[in-house]
Amino acid sequence: MSLRERLKNQRGKEKKQPMGGFSRFAGKAAVVTDAGQGIGEGVALRFSREGAKLAVADIAAAAAFPCSDEAHFITGQTIFVRGGAA
């Protein structure tokens, strides 16, 4: 099995887990900048898995939409903001 297939399978399993098991940030909000790729994307997805309401920000809207959509699918409480932290 390739790395891509393993990651895809892993992501699918994480989405199916109940929110009650991941609630360190339940009832809290987070703003993640540069969430279109790399560390920012990983942080945004982790916060959403932990139950946080999320604002995903990036200058490159096309890069950040997939992350925003995935986080919204996990929590149902995610918005996208076009902009950066500079």
C-alpha cells in the first residue's frame, strides 16, 4: 500500500471518530493563519478534530479552501478568511 493510500485511509478513520473523544478545545475558538498548506493546514485540521470552532486564514484562497472544507466537514463550525498575519 502506498503512502498516499495509507494517509487517505487514516484521514477517513479520524473523521468517523466521535467528537466526544476529541474535545480538548470544545467550546473554544481558534484562528489559524497560512492554513493553505504545511504546518498551518496540519494545525487547523488538528484543532478541528479537537472540537474547536475555527477561522482559517490564508492569502491564497485556492490553497486554503480544501483545508477549510475538510475542517468544516469535521466540526461544522469553520469559516474561511482571506488574508495573512503580516
